[in-house]
Amino acid sequence: MNPGAPAFADLHLHLGRTGDGRPVKVTASGAMDLSRVLETARGIKGLDLVAVVDAAAPGVRRDIDFLVDRGEMAPLAGGGYLTSGGLGFIPAVEVEVGAGSGGSAHLILYLPDRTSLEAVSRWLAVRVANPHLSTQRVRSDPAELAAVAAAEGGFAVVAHLFTPYKGLLGRPGAPSPAALAGDSYLPAVELGLSADSELADRLPELASLSFLSNSDAHSLGTVAREYMALELEELSLHELRLALDGPGGSQGRRIRANYGLDPRLGKYHRTWCQHCARTAGESPPILECPLCGNPEPVVGVLDRVMERSGSAPVRPPAGRPPYVHQVPLADLPGIGPATRRVLLEAFGTEMAVLHRAEEADLAGVVGEDRANLIARARRGELCIRPGGGGHYGRVVKNPCRPA
Ligand SMILES: [Zn+2]
Ligand SMILES: [Zn+2]
């Protein structure tokens, strides 16, 4: 690591299959095996640190052993691994648990090494239906899972906190994640694609927690659609834990900035009525369909947060890092695969294109119109039709008309 430079981290990546072709996460792309995910993260996206959340599957553990045996990856004393290309790799396990009032929540357990992974896998094996697959429903509860992670030298965080079906706060009356924080539970939550820090800070109950922005990538293209710039001394689990310890981190390690989608691009931002096939455009919170009266629409993250917060003003706690919106190249209309290839060849990584390249330099490579589109995306000037009910939001061409 270069002294003073932040480490760019995406801590929620899935694998579609093992190196020998067995399925891992059934909804993830078959192109995603461990080696290719690590190569994409480093070479194409420009990340420094990743966590793969399907690492408990036996085939993935074998893939880790294989990379270590071949000298392509080495364990770090502080937990985690470093690849020969300089990428930090944290093995992790995403699980689903029941979390009060009939709902469920996804948790991610970040773990230090193969031994801890083995122990957690054994513990999970008798509590899930199929230990070969990922994100299985575990017969347990959040506190017990966090204790298991801590006993193995790791820690747990709540994943995509607000997602309607699988996020802890995706339902009315859900318990606060801060209430879970304790000896074994790190004060950190992942916001998910449909929320950003400004939205989450409407809830004072989250003020003691750090906010993770991760991609939850199920395809190579979506790796790093959300990530964090971290201040760490080393790309290890121990350092990561310090950085995520509350909004301002701990011992000088911290999140310097979150980078994520404009929350309107997320697929659960607004309420969606399954009968009318319509995303609400009315002012939030919308808890029933304004057209047909459907009392059980898929309530959007914005709507759920506004329901929970009332009209309380946003009060970010001291140390809360800035949240920078980004629109992935693949989401920009008129920037197709060929243009993306040209941009990557010229500027190295997607991160460099999205955040660092000068507009004039972009124009020299892909022309003024496309360069201007990237620049307007950076400045938050694009027109976005919000997502809802599992449908992603979209950048729409001018003129900008409300949905
Ligand atoms: Zn996931
Ligand atoms: Zn309706």
C-alpha cells in the first residue's frame, strides 16, 4: 500500500461457481469464480480490498487452498490474505436468519483464515438445508451468529439493512441494529444500494454505527458499483475491524468516504405496487398504493425510512464520512461495452474513469457527448427514474420528465 493513499474496498461479492464448475450462489453469474472475481476487482475495477461472502462453501475453501498452494495468495498475520497482485482478500459468509416478527435479515460474517472458515462451516452445516450453497437460511439468530464469528476471530455486520424482504429494517417495527451491538457485534451496517448515508442518518438510532457501501455483486460488471475508501495500515481483517468501528473508526483507521449509487438507482428505493406495476412518485412515505389502494405494496427504502423517522431533520454524527454518488459506466445511456473497453484501455480502471479522469481527456478518447455525460453523472446532474419492487432505477435521456 502507498502511504497516505486510501484502500478502495468492496466487501460484499458473490461467486456463481467454484473453480471446478460447481454452483455456489445460484443467482450469481457463472463467470464469477474466485480467480476471475479477484482479477476483475483488481485489474478492471481498481479495488485494493475485497470480501467474498460465499467462502464457507466447501468448493470455495478448496479454491482458496489452491491459490495459497500456488503462491498466488498468502495469509496475513492480522487476518485475511494478500494476493501476488497486491489485492487484500477477506473470506466471508453471508447467511439469512430470522429476526423478529416473522421477518428475516442477512448478516455477513467476516473471518480471518481457513481455520476459522472451517469452524464456521461446520457450525453452519447442521443448521442449513444445503451447506454447498450460499446465503442459506440458518436456524439461529443475529446475536448467536455474531458470537460465532467473534469466537473465530471475526465479526458480523447486518447486510443491506433496509431491503424489503431480506434487510433487518425492511419491515415496520423491526428491532434496531444498534440494539444488537455488543461485545461480539461490530457497530457497522451495510446500507444497500437503495440508501445512502444522508437517508440513513434520518434515523438517530443509527448514529453509533458505521455505514458500509458494498456492491453485493452477482456479476463481474457490478463489482465496485459501491465501495469505500478506507484509511488502513495494512489490508488485513484486524485493520478493517478498526476502520469500521463506529462512524469515525478507531485508532486512526476509518472510512474516508463511501462511494455508491445514487439511491434512486437501487431496486427498492420507492414503493412499488405489484397490482398496478407502478413505482410511487408521490412524496414519501407511501405505505399503500395511491391508485388501487393495495395495502401491501413492496414498500420502498425511502418510504420505510421516512415512516420510521417522521419528519426529523438529518443529523449526521461526528465522523460520518462523505457519501459520493456514482453512476456505473454500464448504467450510462450510450456507453456500451465497446466504449467501456476503449475507456478502460485509456484510463486503466473504471474508478479512474468515473472519478479521476479530466473531462477534456475523456473527450479526447470517446468524444465530447460521452465525456459530458460522465461529467454530468459525477456532478449528480442526470435525470434518474427511481427503482422499486425489485426493478432498478434508470438514467433517462433528457428532457427530464417525472415518472
Ligand atoms: Zn449478498
Ligand atoms: Zn396499485
